[in-house]
Amino acid sequence: MTAPAVVIAAPASGSGKTTLATGLIGALRRAGHRVAPFKVGPDYIDPGYHGLAAGRPGRNLDPVLVGEDRVVPLYRHGARDCDIAVVEGVMGLFDGRIDENRTEAVAEGSTAQIASLLGAPVVLVVDARGHSQSLAALLHGFATFDSSVRLGGVILNRVGSERHEQVLRAACDRVGIPVLGALPRMAELEVPSRHLGLIPAVEHGTAATAAVDAMTELVTAHIDLKAIVDLAGGSAQGPAWDPASELAAAEHAPAEARTGSGPLIAMAGGPAFTFGYAEHRELLIAAGAQVVVFDPLTDELPSGTAGLVLPGGFPEEHAGALSANEKLRTAIADGATRDLPIHAECAGLLYLTRSLDGHPMAGVLDADAEFGPRLTLGYRDAVALHDSALWRAGTRVRGHEFHRTRLTRVGPENAAWGWRTTSSITEGAVIRQVHASYLHTHPAGNPDAITRFVTAARRFDR
């Protein structure tokens, strides 16, 4: 049986979705529920707080990166053994990837698309500042804009007074939308942010736990949890996503990648490398690998490493400490010259450069990196330009860029990806068995890459 869900959405960004969703996850868990936490889109940071609140990994539902057909199976996989799921949306309810050629009613990757695919009701979080009777018109529009999306209730956030709440509740009654709670206007219960959003929970330590506890208390005091539980529902049917089955169906999955003793894959973690998907580790293990997580700030390269994963994160915030671990930097540079398979995304790319903001890095790539003047953000339809440990040349992949750094003095290495925006773009580098790029990909959407990488690691191990 699939766990019922509620989808936490809003008319626009900045309405308080993360505070409400995180607090709701914590409050439901405190009330005795087994809660499955999800986030719509490619966001890595919010799921960290969801995971703290739920006591289990926060997961992403992103039809752009994994394909629409995998959303329900991944949901059922992540909600296994749970009795309710909380899905935090992205941006405004109907906001998603901008594609003038799309004919469907809702935008690809939008919260509305996920709610429709799951058949789950939407709880709309409205920033009540500046709202009065006209709130009825706003709710009427969101409730009737698309028939595939069911608006099940509203939560009023940042309410100014008892009188203000009375007026807003009357507006909701006028259009028949139940009010599931009202949060008072008060100091924001958010952990400090930086240029890409909230600081990841792993970096923020005990302060992140305190923030989650405060959000939980706020929701417990002001939200009707019973009404939320009664509202939760869904129509998601079919098999749950299974990493072994996914790999078995992969087009280029050789049998040797799923048998044998299993090569050791070292995966960077800790405060500098916090961006990753839970399914990545699950797929590597299903492909026959042993996965060991290590912290490049303090640890050596694990003994017997046959493949290295350097995921995303904020290395620019820890450049000095990363540079100080010279033994690890030397070991990785040496491994690259001996054809150690290395998969580096964003933070991993920066770590492999000669220097980051003047601090020496691993020096695998002929490039330097620095904090830049603007944010680079968005989905990309990319094509692999050269064979690598992960992709064959010509493979088409959907990825996502999310960074505020840039490379300088870039050498002549083979580019990893190419795509078109207003012009042709080439990005990243392929050197021997190293694949380094700013582009984040979702392993569940690219099982072939996992089998190729584990096969390359097994070859190196031999």
C-alpha cells in the first residue's frame, strides 16, 4: 500500500514553504507517524532539513532529471514503510521549466505536475502580509486553474493579528477552501542563508537541529495535524523503484558490473560536499560496489579505493581546510594519472582544479577557480562530447547547473558536455578516466552511467 501524501505549495517563492514543510514533518513524527520527506526539483539543501525532521533521508522528485515515468516509482520507493508523506514544492505551485514548445497544461518540473502525478492534495501556504478579502480571489484562481490539481486546504502564514486572521478565514470560507492553520507574524525560524539558499544542515550542525526543533514547535502549536492527516491521499500505483531492477534494464549494463567481490567506491561527504541524491549510493551498491563515505577536510583517501565520487557542495566555504589536507590532494592527483575513475560534479570539479580562490587544490584539471559575480542556475539538455568512465560520446543527458563560481585560465582538455542556449556551450573536462563538470545529474535518470562507472572501477581494481 502506498503512503498517502500532502503537497506543500505556495503562490510564489518566499511564502514559507520550507519552514512549514520541515515543521510539519517534525510535528507528524513527534505525533508517532513514520513520515517520508520529499522535495520537488533538484534542490539539495531543503532535503537535509527534511531528513533531520523525519529521521530518514530526504529525497527529490524531479521529472526533468529522471523522467516523468520514474516519479511515482521513486515516490513509492522513498515512502516504503511510512504511513504519510510530506512533499515540499518548488517556487509557485504552477512554476516549472520554461518551455515554449510544451503543450501540457502544467509546466514540467512544477509542484503542480508532481501533485497531479501522485494524485495528492495540495496545501497552499499563503504569505498573509498585505492580504485581506481579496485572498478569496487568489484562492479561487489557484483552485480552478487546472482540474488535475486538487487544492485541499490553505495555511495562513505571517498573520498580523486575531482580527486579520478572522478576515482571512472569512475569505477562505467564501470560496470553500478549509483553513488548516494560521502561523503568527514573528521572527523567521530559518537558519542562516548564503548565496545559493540555506546553509546545508550538515554544515550548520547543532544550530540546524535547533532550527528544525523550533519549526516543529511552531507547526505543532498552530496547525491542525489531524486535518492534515485526514486530508492526505493519493492515487500513485504500480511497482516501487528498485535499483537492481533499474540496472538490469540499463541498455549498457554488463553482467560483470552486478557480480563479483565489488570494487570500493569512495564518496566525498562532510561539510564541503553535501549535495547528493540518496539513490546514487543505492545504485552503486546494487551495481556491486562497496561505498565508503569520507570527509576530504580531514580524512585520507580510503584504502583500496577503485573509484572516486566527488559530489556538489560549497568547497569555496572550506577552501583553506581542503587545501591543508595535502596528503589527500596528492593521492587523488596520483590516482588520476593511474586511471582511477573519478566522477566530479560542481564542488568536485572545483576540488580538481589547480586552485580555488588562491588555495591549492588537487591539480588534476588545467584550470583555476574563483567565486564569481553572478549565479548560474537552470536545467540543461546536454550531450556527452567524449567517451568517459560514465557516458559514451553522443549520450544525451538532462542536468542542472547551480553555482556561483567560475573557472579561469582553462587549459585545452576535452570538454565533457555541450549544449545550446542562445549560443553553443561546451563545459567540463574528460581526462583519462576523470569526468568533471558543473552539471549535476540524477543517477536514477542515468543508470547506464552507474554501470559504466562501477565497471571502470572494477577494471582499475584488477
